[in-house]
Amino acid sequence: MTQALAPSVAPAVVRWTRDQIAARVARDIPDGAVVNLGIGLPTAVANHLSSDKEIVLHSENGVIGMGPAPEAGAEDFDLINAGKQPVTLLPGGCFFHHADSFSMMRGGHLDVCVLGAFQVSAGGDLANWHTGAADAIPAVGGAMDLAIGAKKTFVMMDYLTKGGQAKLVPACSYPLTGVGCVSRLYTDLAVIDLADGAGRVIDLAPGLSLEALRALTPGVTLHLS
């Protein structure tokens, strides 16, 4: 089911749901890729990967070859991902020391990582570990290693904050996780490629025009692909 955007923003727009965003990411992951799905929203991508593709899922706590989430009641809480969620293991999958897992991340052995974010800049900078607020709890985990170590970094996030500000910004105001690392942004309003300090809009949510998206994203150059 889709959700109507807040009337104060654009009453005719229908946002993509988180499952729809995850399915869109899954569609773009190529056959044969080794992929890390970050904590939170990105983990849903595993449930939408096509059985026609051989995609190897990696988790920084030391698991590779994961499948979709287990059915309710079939969870094994000794087999979890980095977000402490129970996972399944496909034939040939295995688990190992997390130091070896980080060596894979830092050594450039991941084709794609999919991360959440607080902010992404038009230049592809990523801020996803700390808002800088005095009472915020920093939570970097393996995000820095993933963002820089993977060959491609995709980000999944809501386009707007709860206060209605765009998370795609001219320059990040939050502490950075990685510089110039994000190549594609998947949100509830648009799918956007980032290159040369601008955004190339691949898809727009139903009812949303490029002009309306530009109005929501001050200071960022956006154009259609």
C-alpha cells in the first residue's frame, strides 16, 4: 500500500513504501554481486532479490551467503546479522571471524553496499552515524569501512526529515561517514544518481513533478535522466 505525502508538501503525491523502495534497490543489484545490506531499512532488500540472480549477501559481523528473513517461529537467534536480526543461510553460506569480514570490506571485495543516512550531499558525501546533537548516541559500526570499501554505495532513506527538510543537501551539516562515496539514492519520492555535484533523477514517485522535487531540495541541482 502506498502513502499520501503530507498535504502541506504536495497533496497529489503518493510516496513509495519502504518495501517498494527495497524492491527497487533489489532490481538494480546485478547478478553475481557480493552485497552488504546495512542495519535498518536496507535489510529489507534481501526479501526482494530475484531467485533468477545469484547475489551473495555479506554482513560485517561475519556472515556470508544469507537468504531472506526467516519465517515467524523459525528464527535461530544464534544466526544474526549486524543489526542483531535473525537471518537464514543459503547452501554454501558460512560464518567467520569479524576481523576477516572487515578485511573483505576494506579490501574492496564488496560490489555494492546499501546504507541508511541522515544526510547525503549533492557531491555524494554520506552522513549516517551521528547527528551532532548533544544527546545523540554515535553509532558508526562498520559504516565507514563499507562506504569507502565497496565498489558502489547505495543509500536508502526518506527524502524528507520529520520537519519537512530534504535530506539531500548541498553540503552535509552532520559529521561525515564518507566523502564522495554515494552513487545512487533511493527514497520514498525519487531515485537519484549523484555525479559531478548534481542529481540525475531516474524515477519520480507518482504525482510528483521534477519542479516539485526541486522546490523540496533547495541548493541542489536536479535534472531528469
